[in-house]
Amino acid sequence: MTIVLSLILAAVFLATGLMKTFNSETAQKNATHLGLATRQSRLIGVVELAASVALVAGLAWPPLTIATAAGTSLLMFGAIGSHLRVRDSITAMLPALVVLIGALALLAISVLQ
């Protein structure tokens, strides 16, 4: 289960990280909506790309999985907080909530192994 969750989360963070790092139109719209500057959005994208790499590397070194799952959980709490700040609906927050649940599940599984 650790492998599957790690790879799914790595793929998600790779996709979202690339969008933000290269400042796609969708990333620009989301950043504007959430009140983030382009620089902040791009920085979050770089963090997401690093998380993607760390999740894959964590398959070879489990302590990295624990650290990355904890870090990405915090990142997703921040994303949810940003959505709450602009009074988004639960539907708008759903992607961040799903990724948060996945990251927390990976964290729990990794710690218990």
C-alpha cells in the first residue's frame, strides 16, 4: 500500500508542481483566486516537485517517506486554509482534501511499518 500511495501522490504533485512552476493559465487563475502572487505559486510548485521526487526516493529509504508525507500534509492543510480564507465551497476544496487524506494515510502506514 505504501508503494501505491507514494506513486499516486508523486504523480499528483508532479502534475500540480509543473503547472505552478511553469505558471500555466490554470495556475495563474487559481493563484489569483486564492490571493497568491505568481512568485508564491511558483515556489509552491517547486515544493510540490521536490515532494514528488522525495516520495519516489522514499521507496528506497522509508524515513524519507515519513518526512515527505508529513510535509505534504502540512502543505495541504495550508491549501485548505487558503480555500477557507476566500470562502470557497467544499467542492473547490475537495482536491486538497483528497490529497490531504492520502498524505495522512501514507504517513500513518509508514510510521506503523
